[in-house]
Amino acid sequence: MGILRIILALSVIVAHVGPLFGLQFFGNGVMAVETFYMLSGFYMALVISIRYHGRIRDFYFNRFLRLFPIYWILVLIFFVFGTLYRIFVGNSLGALAVWRECHDPLLWIWGCISNLTMVGADWAQLYGHLTNRNGEGVNGLIAIQPIWSVSVEIVFYLAVPFVIRLSKFAQIVVFLGAIALRAIIWALGGHQWTLWLYYFAPATWVFFMGGVLAYHSMTWFEKHGWFNRFGVSIGRILACLLVLQIVFYSGNKLLHFQDWRYYAAVWCSLPFVFSAFKNSFIDGAFASLSYPIYLAHYVIISLYSPLRHFVPPQATIYAVVFLSFLLCLVVLRFDASIQSRFKRIV
């Protein structure tokens, strides 16, 4: 499902920078992030059931290797280039400018912890948006702000080995409980309910658990031979339809923002899309790019200010996409040696 992940990562870049080839994708990054959660739920259920059954420590260690080396390399790049720009030019870029203006030691500690570990980045976003009209606060101290969604995923990663041990009925109950929680937040959250639904980790479990249940549906399909004859063809067709839906979503008059029919379509498609592309080398290569690009684009955005003198505004999105891919390839080069040394499995 690597191609789908790349399209989702591009939709986040478009949300932060502007239309790509005149296309706005979802129009913002909310639905892309929530779709990422569904993919994570599906994939985590798969790898725990097949590769890490009874090996929780190995699962945690490999998730750590998957997330943190790439992130730390990107954070180091930001702070090195940002500091050099401050020394030689005199201006601060991105989060460094917020650090200069912040004088609260508690926020410094919070910012340091989140920048180092990603832990608390989701709460920083929620707190920043709840306490500031412009949505800026402690979250502004975080160098790569999209890590808030990774922080939400880490919470799920910590719990998912135990969730998978539950009966399928109990997993359905967890899924329904997440829906009930979102309904409660919607009813009691006042005018800020959307912030709680988006940044509050337990409220996102409806998407993670949706992915988990999609995995179980795939195992049922496999058991009954649904993929034997037409599974690959159906999966490719559904993948194309999903990509088209994401790319042209904002211009679609039939579906509204966060339309449940879109998420239902993703849920129904995941088993077939995975089965169609699980042995594809190209799709696997795309999958390896999605996470670093998701983070790298924000590093580029934060350091982009000096390039505005050389790149016309209408070309900004293309420059950010190109530089993000370039930075991604550089980071993956360093990360490969780390993964090889510790022999990460997935």
C-alpha cells in the first residue's frame, strides 16, 4: 500500500503549502492523517499476528527503529541548518523563532521532551489550539510539528499487542467504544469538539480499530478463497479508485468533509489493495518513502524562507515537494546503515 501512502503524504504537503498541479487533494490534511491511522491499524494487526506473535519486545524495538532514527536525523538537520542561519544571517527559522520568544521554563521542558522523544507532541497541539486563538503555543516549540500524529500512533503501538490478544468480539466492542467516545466529545465539546476529535489520541482509535477489523476481514476472505481468482485485479482497481478519490476529493460534489462513506470505502478496499500489492517491489519502495517524506516536508517548510528570494510563489509547492523527496533520500541513506546494524525486520 505504498503508493497510497505516498499520495496521502503528498496531500499533507498540499494542505501545508498549496495546490499541486492545481489539485487540492482533501483540501486539508485531516482526512489524510486519519487514513494513515487506518493503514497503521491494518498493518500492525498483520505484523503482530504473523511476524511478532508472542514477541512483544521485538515488536516494540522494531517500531522504535522504524520511527526514531529517521526522526532524529531530520531534527538534527533542522537544528544545525537553523542555527547556522541564525549565526550568519541573524534571523531565526521555524521553531527556533518561537524558542527565542518563549520565556516559560515549563514550556521549554515540554518542548524539549517532545522534540527529543515525540511524546506529548499531540497534547502540545491540542493545548496550543485550545489556549491560543491563532493555534500557536507550546506546539510552536516543536521543530517538526507533524510528529503529533506519530505521537498518537505510538500510543496505539504500545497498546496494539494487547488489543490483538482480545477476542474479535472484544475488538469490535473497542471499535464501537471509540465511536461512542467521539459522539460524547461531539455532544459535550462545545465549539472546540473538532480539536478533541483530531488531537485527542483515544478519539482516533475508531480509525486504528477500523484498520484492525479490516485485517480480520482479509483473513476471512483468504480463508474462503476470495483472492484466488480476481483478488489482485479487484485490488488494483480499488487502489486506483482510492487514489483518484483522494486527489480529486475537494472537487467532488458527492462527498463532504470527513464523509463516513469515504472511510467505509477505505475499509472495504484495504484487504484487496494489500493482497494486490503485497509482493510488489515498487510499492514497497514507495512505502519506505512515505514516513520520511511526511516529516521531511516540514523541515523544508521551516527552512524555506531564504529560498523565497529565488523561487516564485507559484512554484513553491513544486520546490517543497522536490526538496522533500531529495531530503528523504539523503535521510534514508543514513538510516539504512542504522537498520542494517540492528537488523530491523519491518
